[in-house]
Amino acid sequence: MRGLPRHRPNVRRVVVVVPSMFTLANLFFGIWSIVLASRGDYYRASWYIVIAGVLDTLDGRIARMSKTGSRFGAELDSLVDLVSFGVAPAVLIYHLVFADAGGFAWLFSYGFVTCVALRLARFNTVDTGHGPSESFQGLPSPAAGMTLATWYPFTRTEFFEAQLASWPWSQVMVFLTIALSLAMVSTVRYAKLPRIGVRTARGLGGLAVNLTVLWFAIWSRDIFFFPLGLAYLTYGLVRAAVVGFLDRGDGEDGADGDDELLLNDDEAAGDGGTGSDQPSAVE
């Protein structure tokens, strides 16, 4: 007599679904943030966008570790990111700043969401055949969204009340929203967090950096995240300016030596530029 067939759980299918569960949890907190912002609960609305950012990081890490990344997962992640790091921060900053700034001030929120959509569309169509890189092209949308979102908790701190409350923050936030929007669709390179390891000095340095960020994120979150976002935005812009200045100087030096290079036709014909900084990894 044959025994009854034994049904094994499809472990592979479960593993494939797990990253999408984190992605949908990201969407849950993004939508919840929008609802809370519409109710005037700006503090929780801000931090739910940050929680969405943590979940966005986890779904990508899990997909890479389990080697279950798929085109479906990438498209779902982009659609969710548009809500959590585009619409949700734009709605929040509209209620905080733009609602009282004039009839057409909402266009700044529209512009921010548009740039998030353009960045995600570009990210999905870029050639990924070069392998993982150490930087992003353009400011990542989670970083931009969380920078906008954490402005409100920053304004609740004692440091802000004592030192910065007198600033014209309505104008500052207009400028910041525009800067974040343009940085997302730019070609400026933004470094990723260093990888963690225990076998090399670089890996130990990455571990120290990640633990430091984690410590401040837990114990000093209100005063930590917004300045961190500003520093990250500024870092990319300053780095791009310095690299551009150095490249321009190299180009001028090369122009001074044109006569010498023309003496050797073979070398002149074979001399090629290195091009722009190419990826060597999303959001």
C-alpha cells in the first residue's frame, strides 16, 4: 500500500516573497505618513517616512543575500518608492510650509514628486552590466525624501529653538526642496555607506561608520537625521565641483602639450579619454 504523498513547503517560493513583503511594508508606512500628515500629526508622519527608508534598505539587502532579485521586484520597489519618498514627503512639506505660502506654492511639491519619478525611471532603464558600484548617480530618492521629512522633528529640538528658530525657514525650505529635486536628476555621484567586514581594515572602518550612524539614529534621532541629510546633499555637490575643477585643470595641461603630442602620430591616434566616472551599485 502506497503511503500518502508528503507535501513539502516550497521554501524557495517563500524566500522569493520575503523581499516583496518588506517592500509592501514600506508602502504601508508611506501611506500612513500621508494620512497622518493630513490629520496634522506631523511628527509621526515624519518618522514613518524614515521607517519606510529602513524597510527599503532591508528589502534590497534581503533580495541580494538570497539571490532572489527579479524584474518584478525592481518595478514594485520603484512604484513604492515614488509613494514613500516622493508623494509622502511632498504632502508633508506642503502642509508644513507651502500651504501658507501662496496659491501656487504647491508646485514645489509637484516638482519634487516629478524629480523622484524621473530618477526612478532613469534608474530602471540604466545599463547595469558594469556590475556593482560604490556610488549612486544622482541623490537617491530615499535620502531626499527623508531629508525633507526629518526637518520637522529637527525643529522640535532645543538646539533649533535656541539657535535657528529666527531663520526664514519658509524660504530655506523652498530652496532646499528645489536643491533636493535637482540633485536627484543630476549626474552627481553620491557614495554609498561603506560595506561592513571584519577581515580587512576597510571592512572594520565600514563597521565603525555604520555603528556610529546607528547609535546616533537611535539615541539622537531628532537632531541627527536632518543635518545628516544636508551634509550628504552638500558632500555630493562639493565633490562634483572639486572633481570638475581638477578635470578642467588636467584638460588645460593637456592642451599645453598638444604640439608635443602631434610629434608622434601613432600615440596621438591611440590616445583616448577615460570618460566620466562609471559605476563599478539602488536603491
